[in-house]
Amino acid sequence: MEIGIFGLPLSGKSTLFTLLTGVEPHSSHKNEAHTAVAKVHDRRVDELSKIFNPKKTVYATVSFTDIPGYDLAANQKEKNRILQFIQNSEAVMAVVRAFKDTSVPWPTGAYTPVKQLETIETELLVRDMEVVEGRLLRLEEAKKKRKLSADEERETELLHLIEKGFDENSFASQLELAEDDLKLLGSLALFTAKPIIVAINLDEDQFSANDYPERETLLQRISERNFAHIELSGKIESELMELSEEDREIFMEELGIFESGIERLSRVVYEHMGLISFLTVGEDEVRAWTIKKNTPAKAAAGKIHTDLERSFIRAEVIPYDEFMTVGSMQEAKAKGMVKIVGKEEIVKDGDIFHVRANA
């Protein structure tokens, strides 16, 4: 899974990229995209590792791409180049700046968080309008020469529906299309069909006050667009990263928070993209695995290894919270807490999962 971090210049998106991945983009390549992997913070994995003391602990991961700042003053060729970096991203994290800093200039014409988000939305909408219009023209030309296939007919219907939404400045994602319909449109890589998470970058005073200019207007706009959002301070997160674990806990307590913004961000991304984690445990490894919600047990086994999906018989499952009441797999089994499930059983977030398969 890859998420593109997109925003106007000096919004703080590269800071968030570094905090998420631990990778500092090279200053000599600031006009290029940088991709790195971030672990998904999961306290359940930490707690299970304390119990099983495994040789290896593996967290779920997400790839983030730091996309160069989208300069409104750039020519169209450069703008198109920047937008192309979103093409392969499964989701977009749009970073908007709220923090005040006289040493950091605001983007021209985008002096507020709302204006920045409006600008980002407009650029994505305009690009997709061109793509949809071009595809509809090609389908119309094809229809003059032959009968369209059932898939092409359905695609035409969907594109007209999306085009109508564009007239009202609506994103394709607001239509909440079925999975099969999204697959039909997949080759177009519509930016407005991708899940979008808005990261609002605050300063320390704004974060402490839980307020900043136009906050209510911004959050209402995000809700209307069916985007997800998170409010965090890149400056605070940077300071937290430099502290020891003990000092970090004291600092967070002073701020009145129980987890860092980067930890919260991992959860927001997962929830908005319809993802969950199931867990495998043992002396060799404690590990989190990423799957889509409503994935059946047999398909989840295939995430661990394709052979396990092919030879799947049953799975042993116990929810994390239930397991933690006893803290021992042996005791959990003795008390009948571990369920034996078949291939169609839906795996839930936090399920501790063990596959029974043919040798």
C-alpha cells in the first residue's frame, strides 16, 4: 500500500514524511519524489511481544511517497509532472498548513488552511475532468464502429455519473462506488476516487488550544467531501522523536495526550482505507498482517503464505482483548476461548490467528 503525501510548498509535508519513515529527503533532490516504508504503530504487537518474547517482532507497514511541493506559480508541464507522482498511490495525504511562523512564507493566494484545501481539491478535480472527458470521447468513437461490451457500457454510465458530480465540485469518492465499479475505472487512476486523508499541521499553541483560524469551516468541508483528517503538530512530533521513552511519556502527559500524532495517523489511514490487522504469535515471531475489512479466513491465510491458502483446513482464532485477560495461549485453549473457524469466517481487527493446513 502506497500513500502519496501531497501539498503546497512549505506546508510541512516533508517533515511528516521524515517523522513517519525516519528518512530525510536529500536536499539536492528536492524536486523528486521520495518513497520509504513506515511501520504501523500497534500497541497490541508490543504487548504480545512482551508475553511471547519472540526472536522477531514485525509490525505492519505502509509505504509513503513525499511528493514535491505543488507550486501554483509553476508552468503546466511542471504541475503535470508533480501530479503524476500521485498516479500510483492508493491514497493521498493532503497536508495543509495552519501553523504560524513569520520565517516561513505562506503559499501565494493560499493564506489559510481552507484556501489551501480548496486549491488542492481544484487541482485534482481539473485533472480528473480532463481524464473523464477524454475517456468518454474514446468510448463514443468506439460506439460508432461497434457495439460496446457490457463493461464499457457500465463504464460509460459511471463516467457520466462522475462527470455530473464534477459539475457540483464533488469528488468521485463521494459516490461510494462498489468494488467492481472501482475496478472498471482502475486504469484511469482517478485522483478524486482515491481515499484522501487531510493532515492539518499546527503549531504548539494551536495544538494546545485545539483551535486555529477557520477550524470549523475546514472540518465541515472535510466531512462533506468524505475525507478523513488528523490534526497534529509537526514541531511537537519532532520534539517527541528526540526524547527518551521516559521523557516522551512525561512530555505527552503535560500535553494531555496518550499517543503521538504519528501513532494516531497510522490508525486514521487504516480506518479510512478500510484496512485492519490480524496477528500471529509464537516464540519465533509476533507479527501484524494487513488485510481489507471483511476478508475471509482462507484469504487471510494467503496473506501469510500462498501455500497456506491452498492447503487451508481450519483456523484457530481468539480476539486480542480476550487473550489479554489470560495472557497465555495454553490457558485460553483450556478455557475454550479459542474458536475453530472455517474458510468463510470473517477475520476481525486484532484477531490472533493460527492456520491449520495440510502438510
